[in-house]
Amino acid sequence: MGRHVLLIEDEPHIAEAIRFILNRDGWQVSTHANGQDAVARVHATRPDVLILDVMLPGASGFEVLSQLRAQPETANLPVLMLTAKGQGRDREAAERAGADLFITKPFSNAEILASVRSLVTP
Amino acid sequence: MPFNILVLASLAYVIFLFLVAFVVERRAAAGAARWLRSPLVYTLSLSVYCTAWTFYGAVGYAARSGLEYLTIYLGPTLVFVGWWWLLRKLVRIGRQQRVTSIADLISSRYGKSNLLGVIVTVICVVAATPYIALQLQSVTLSFGVFAGPTADGWAMPDRDITSIWVAGGLAAFTILFGTRNLDAKEQHTGVVTAIAVEAVVKLVALLAVGIFVVWGLASGPADILSRIQSSEIAEWQMKPSRWTGLILLSAAAVICLPRMFQVLVVENSDERHLATASWAFPLYLMLMSLFVVPIAVMGLELMPEGSNPDLFVLTLPLSQGQGGLAMLAFLGGFSSATSMVIVAAIALSTMVSNHVVMPLWLSLRPARAVSGDVRRLVLLSRRLSIAAVLGLGYAYFRLSGGSEALAAIGLISFVGVAQILPAMLGGLFWRGATRAGAVLGLTIGFAIWAYALFLPSFGPDAVIPARVLAEGPFGMGWLRPQALFGVEGIDPLIHALFWSLAFNTAAFCALSLMSFPGPVERMQGAAFVNAFEDSAAPNWAQGGADPEALLVMAQRILGEEEALAFFEAQARAQGKAAYLPDPTPAFIEGLERRLAGSVGAATAHAMISQLAGRAAVSVEDLMAVANEAAQIMEYSARLEEQQEELTRAARQLREVNEKLTQISVQKDAFLSQISHELRTPMTSIRAFSEILMEGDMPADMATGYARIIHEEAIRLTRLLDDLLDLSVLESGTVQLNLGLANLREMIDRALASAGHTRPERRFDIQRDPASEEIFLRTDSDRLTQVFINLISNARKYCDAAAPELRIHVRRKGARVTIDFIDNGSGIPKDQQTLIFEKFARLTDQTRAGGAGLGLAICREVMANLGGTIGYLPGQGRAAFRITLPLRLERAAAE
């Protein structure tokens, strides 16, 4: 089981924080900051876990996820979604789009670490 | 006999009549007066034919012209005995069409023409006025007879007072009982009964005088016959032309006189009464005429030379000292006069009110005036008409000065109303008769009557100059009123009767043949001419209603299932196993009611009438149908209106709802945005503060993370500041700090302040400081805030390699325009209005720390400063324009 995470997040400070937390736990973290070429980036990096923000410039996290789920290579990719809106609607939309886990910002470092771990440990 | 007693007796008699009418009216209202509607009362009421003219005048007539007076009785007798079918048709039509007067009959027959109604009304009023005057005169004269020998100075003023009292009293009586209420059929039970009582009184009085003359003065019938034989009356030669003419005339009068039409047709409550009247009325006339010749003969013999033969009935008993008998005779004459005047006034007032006053009022009143109280108005108009008719009669009496020969006036009236005969008979028996024909015939006949008979009757030079009478108008001899077309040497009355009726009839027939009747006229014509055909049997069951036809019709109206169910239930109720019940009256009435529920009563009635072969569909029915249709249309129009209103209301509601939903969506989006904007810096702050709390990292790294926390905290604060600012600006509760400030200084300050945004970029600022030397009265801090925002945006987003910003100031009257134009690629067209919305940051790529509230705040600030801010399209670059007033007044800011 690989330990490669792709983080798609447009807020540089948040991306920096997550990268730091996961690095420390032994994960290799790639980052990407917009929605429009996120899918291509996934195909290019072939991560073991995808962390996907909802509010992205270009295309929303939901759109990106739907595209990923529609393709066989990424249909079963473990995906953790992040949202800053914190509304029930977003959680439902995330589940519909095929997210495995869903975390509302702001989150604790332990929470995001546990979530990423749980996605690679069956 | 003391005059006072006479007056008292008259008063008592009138009060008695009042009582009779009153009691009968009461009982009729209670429904307990069936016997009052008996054939006997009907027949007696017909005796209004016998007026004071017949009562007093017949004796005078006999004394002057021998047996000719009989023609006046022979005409009606012939009509009642020989023309009963004509009377029956008249009565039938009168009841079917709910005719209220002879004018109404003619107008109704010719398509409800009010013109004809007016013409007939005018003829009747003109012809009846002298006749009413005649009655007033006879009553006045008879008073005079009593007063004359005893009281000295029974002079003209007193006679006038008597006549005015009589006229006034009659008007009061007629108004009281003729217009107590409004019946659709215009029947007056009380009055008719009083008239019947008067008929008995006048018959008894005349018979009593006759018996007194034959057995009291002469010694029995044989003696009287010999006295007649020897008197000059026996010498009178019968003039065949005059007899024929007079019989025809009185025959016409008995059906055309307004008062006769009133009792004969309008007051008729049962067609079968005619059967009794057809023999009883001639009998009554015969009794009335029985002693005329004996009284005349004895009068001529016993009374002094030169005494008025018209008053023999009174003067003969009086001269013999028979005060009681004279009193009875007086009451008889009084009865004759009053009954005629009362009935004539009722009949004429109905016509005047219905055909003149009401149409005038209806056309004069404002459209859509209240229709609720028409009844009272009709009654008022009737009462005024009665007063007017009697007033006319009184005026005529006063003006004519009281001609001595009563009979002449009566016959002249007869010829006048006889003009109605062609139109009436034509209407009853000839479907081709038209309105135009009737109008022309009536008009010509009336004109000839007036010219040849009525106007000359006032005497030479009264109305028609003597020269015209003698030589014709403008010397045209053939137009001499009493010798038209050179026909000379015949009796003026017969002359006028002949020419007027001849021209009347000829014009009526000719124009009827030439003109075409309108639709209503055609239908009315058919209803009149065929009055008996469809309604031979008033009973439904005998009318031959075909149940199947009824079922077909009912199915069309009620729907197949419902109609079948109704018919089946009815059939079962009749004990029949089949679907079709017998057309019994109960069934037909039930069906009519059922249909009425769907199509309205009048329509239902008309349909059933057609199928059940009841009466022909009358114009009233059709009018009612039309009324119903109009009501339904009005109703549906109202419904439509309501529907439209509802639709409008629904649309408004929907719009409001959409707006609310939109606002709600916007609010949700706004909250969601705020949430996002708050949580994002929070996330960084929390994550890095947790990282820092764990320690164990190089110091420079920790410092870097602490700086991030600091930056995000500032971002958070700014967001909160902006939100607060916006909410104050939006709610309009912002405190403006107004003062005079130099625009150039404000721009200077804004440029310096905005320089902190992306300080690495070098901007070429182009401005014309001279044009900026404007002193504005505004809130300079707020305005500068807007400038800073616009300049910062340019610094943040201008994508040109060598960025420049042009600030252009212009004064336009009392307003100032400031443009900020950079040389970047600008904002896409579809987003140009969007940028002023909250959180409308177009792109997140070039983050400058704002939350997307900047332009929204600018917009609110400018609104508070009485100005605007907008994106200036078509510049090919980012261009914002601010306008604001030179002098902002406090009121505008609030």
C-alpha cells in the first residue's frame, strides 16, 4: 500500500498546513490549486488518496469527483472532501458525488490524519 | 229640495262607493272574494259604456232626433251578440300578452312599438278629454237643476266651484283605488265592483223614472204608446246613412274606447265571463233604453217650452214634486258620470304613464341608475297622469263654456277612437299588417278627424277660421273641413267618419302591403292572429306534449343520465313501468322547474311551451329569455373579471414568492459565503496553531507559521469589518460626516493609500490636477474609501505589462463625474453587473486579501452619498465611473 496523497486545495496556507501534517506522518504529498485540470493531475500523479476541496477556482470539487468516478481507473480512488461551507447540503452532495469521507473546515490535525489513514486501511 | 241635502247625499253616496271599493279590495287581497269576479260583476262593469251622456243625453237625443238614439245601443249589442268571437280573441290576447291598455295592445301587436303606443295614447287622450268634460258638465248641470229653482244666483262662479270639486273628488277616488298597487295585469277589483254598484244604481234610477212616467204620469203602456204616436217624435224620418254610420261608430267605440277596453279586456278575470256578458250586456242596454222615448215624450208634453230635454230625467220628477225620485235620478246620473270618469282616468293614466312618462324617464335618467324603486315611480307617474287627465277634462269644460248639446261631444269622441279600429282589427286578423301601416293609418285618420270634425266642433273662428270652413284653406274648396273632396250635403259626423276611416284603412292596408315587418313584429303578429290555434286547450295534458320530444330536449339541457333518471322517476311515480311518463300537468311543471334550474325560468317556460303546445311563445317570454341571457352574460363577464383578478393576484403572489425565494436563496448563499470566508482563515489558524503547540520544529519555521496565523487573523478581522460596514451602509443607518473637501486632495490620499497594494507594481497614473480642483460637500472619508477600492482593484487585477491608470474628472452641472480607467483587459460583459454583488470575486487566483465585498461596499457608499458607481462598458479596458452631487444635502443623505 502506497502512501501518496494528492491534495487539491486553492488556499495556499491550508495546503501548507495539510502537507506539513501528512509529511510528518510519512506521506508523500503533491498539491494542486485549481479545479479545471485537477482530473488530469490525478491521472498524472496516480495518488493512493485524494484530498479534494469543494470550493475551487475553475471547477468545483463535486464536478472533479464526478468525473473521476466516471472513469474506471479512478472509480475506486479513496477521496476525502473538505468544505468550508459546513452545510448539510454539501455533505449530501459529496456523498452523491462518491466521496468516501467528508471533513468540514476548520478541522483538527488529528482528524484529518485519522481520516487519511482510514482511507488506506481497509 | 234643499241643495244642502243634495250635496250631503252625493257625499254619502261617494263615501259608500269608497267603502265598497275598500272592502272589496281587502277581501280580494285576502283571497276571499271569488264571487266578486263573477260574470255578473263583469257585465255590470261593462256599463261604463252608459255615461251621463246616455243617462241624460239619450232622452234629449230622442226628444231631438227620435229613435236615432237607439243606434248608440245597437252597435254594442251587435258586437256582443254577433262579434263575440272578436271579443273573445281580444280578451284571450289581452290575457296572453298581459295587455295593460288599448295603446299597449296596438304597440305590442306591432313589435312593441312605442311610437304606436304614443300615437294611440294621444288619440285616446284627445278624444276622451271632451268626453270627461262632458261628464263634469252633466254633474254640474244636474246640481244646477236642483239648486236653480230654490237658491238664487246659481251663477257661473258657483258652477265652477261645483265642477272643480267634482273633478277633484273624482281624481282623489281614482288615485286612491286605481293606483293602490301595481298588478302585472292591471286589474282593480275594488274599482270594478264599485262601478258594478253604480251600474245597478243608474239602471234602477232610470227604470224608476220610466215607471213613474209610464204609470205615474201616463196611465200605463197603452196610454204612453198613443202619446208617442201623437208626438212629434213619431214624425222623425229614419236616415239610413246616419243610422248605418252611427251603428258602425258605436260598435267600433265599444271596443276602442279606452274605458271600454279597460273593463272588457284588462279587467277581465275569466274568458268565460264573456259568454254571460254577450247576452246580459245587450239586455242591460235594452233596459237602459226602454223608457227613453216615454220620458222624452212626457217631458216634451209636460215641461215648459225651451227647457233642456237633456235634463228631462231630472226635471220631470222634480216638476211633479217627486223629490225622492229626482234624487234617485240624480244619483243615477252622478253614477254614470263618475264611473265613466274613473275608468277612463285609470285607462288613460295607464297609457300616459306607460307610453309617455316612463319611456321619457327611462331615457332621461342616468344610465345604470338604481332600478329597485321603479314601482313607486310608476305609481307616482300614474297618479300624476290621473290628475293630469282630469285636469285636462276640467280645463276643456271651462274653456268650452259648457255646450248644451251633450250628444254631439260624445259622438265626436267616438269617431276619434274609432280611428284605432283598422289597426286593431288588422292586427288581430291579418298577419301582413305592419307597424308602418298602422302608424300611417292612425296618423292620417286622426288628422282627418281633427280637421274635419273635432276642430270645427269648437265653432267657426274658435280654432279653424270661418273662412276656411266656408271656402277651404287658401281657397281650396275641395279641402273644406266639412266637405272634403267636394262631397257635400251629408251630415258632418258621417262625412268625417267616412273620410277618416276610409283614408285610415286605405293607408294602413297599402303601407302594410308595401313594408316588411321586423322579427318581433312578425312573431307578435303570429301570436295575435293565431291566438286560438296553439292555446285552444289551456290544459297541458290535452296540449299533446310529446314526452319523447320533451326527453330529447331535457337530455340536451340536463345531460343524458340526469334527464333519463328524472323521466324514469316521474314515470314510476305515475305507476308506469316505461321510461316515458304521461305528460300530466304535474310532470310538465316539474320538468319546467328542473330545466329552469339550468337555463333560467323564462327560457325553460318558452321551451316547454313550444314542445308542450301550450300558449304560443310570447314576446314577453322571449324578452325574458333575452333578459336571462343578458344576466347570464353579465354574470359570466363578472366571473371572467374575477378570474382575471385572481390570475393577476396569483401572478403577483408568484412574483412576490419568487422574489422572496430569490432573497432567501441569496441570503442562504450569502450566509454560506460568509461561512466559507470565515472558516477558511480559521482553518489555517487552527491547523498552524496546533502544529505550533506540538513544538519540535526549527525556530524560523515556527516564525513563518506564526506569521501565517497572524496574516489570517488580520484577514478575518478585515472580513468582519467589511461585513459590519456593509450592513450599516445597507441599512441606511450610516452616520455621514459631511463637509467641504477638495477632490484633488482626496484622490492624492487614495493613491497614497492604495499604493500599499502590490507595491511591487509600478503604475503610470495619468490625471489632470487642474480639473480636480473642485470643492465637494460630501463625506470625504467615505468617498476616499471608494477611490482606494477602485485604485487597489486596478493594482490587483490590471493585467497589462505596463499598467497605467487614468483618472478623469468632469463637472456636469451640479454633479461631478470621476472615471477610473486602466489599460487591462477589463471585465467580461456578462459579469459587469455581477461585480457589484457581495462575494462576487471573479477569480480566486490573484488573492489580495479581500473577501469580495469591496465593490459592494463602494456601491452602498455611493448610494449613501447620493451618487452612483458603475462599470463603463465599451472602453476595451476596466473602466469605472463615479458620479455624485457637488453639494450633498442632509436630506438626500438620509
